[in-house]
Amino acid sequence: MRSGVMQSNEKPIWYDVYKAFPPKRDPLYVKPYTRVIVKRPDLVPEIFYKEDKVRAKFYEKYGPSPRVFELIKSSHVSLSQKFVDKYTELQSQSELDETALFNETAKALLKQGILLRRRGAQPTVSAVSADAVEKLNIEDVWTEQQSASADSAETQHGDTQTDTSPSVDLNTSKTTE
């Protein structure tokens, strides 16, 4: 209207309102940036090897190894890797199904001296040794140790006194005089 492009009778309806109530901040006429997110399919597919399935079954049945991984030694092979190696070796030699082959692998490792403990299984203690430990009195063991050390001191000094202290047999947990 100041430059003469628009006549005063052609002015928009909102012009008088804008002039009467100007905004507190000058309006910024910038188109907001909207980021269009296009979901692209993963270029890297999930990688699963045949031995991963065997290793998963191993950990499900036997759990993690009680031994610590020795990362310093490059030649250290984990228990699960030994199991997978033996499994693939037996798989190439025989035509057994998966469960039978899994059990045969466990048996083969047992023959090699590798003991696999089932998940959640506690190590068993024989009842005889547990009973012997329960009946064993710590004072008797201490007196036996004292008499044994006294005997060794006497034999070193040449004394010939006889010892009459009771001795404890750990296998039977009976005291002998």
C-alpha cells in the first residue's frame, strides 16, 4: 500500500487487526524442516551358523562353564567349543539324529576325561565322607596335631617317651587309644 501496488480499498481484512494488535515477536517466515524417515531394510542379515544351534543347546543343557576363560592364552579352548568341535567331528562320521548325536558327543567327551555337569546339578558328596566329617571333633584333631608335632620334636631330640594321646582315624572317624 505504501508503494502503490495495492489500493487502500483492496487491503485484506486482517490488516487493520494486525495494525491494532501487533505481535510481540516479529513473525519468522521459515518453512519448518521436516525430516522424512524412510525405514530401509537391514543390509546386514542376521548370521547364524550351524554350530550356534549346537552351542545354544549345550548352554541350555549344561549351562556356563565353571572355569574362567583364560584370555591371555591364545590356545585356550572353551568347554562349549570343545563340545561343538566333537559334535561336528561325530556328525561327519555318523548319520545319527540331533538328539542322539548330542548325547553321543557328551559320552565321547566323558571318555576323554571332560566331565559335563547338567545345569543346576549340585556336586554330590558321598554319605560316608559326610558322616565322618560330622563326627569329627575339631578338638580331637587339634590334640592329634599337637601330639604329632611333639612326637616329631621328641624323635629329633632323642627322647624315648611313649605317647598315650588318642588318635583319630579320618576314614572311620573312630578314636583309638
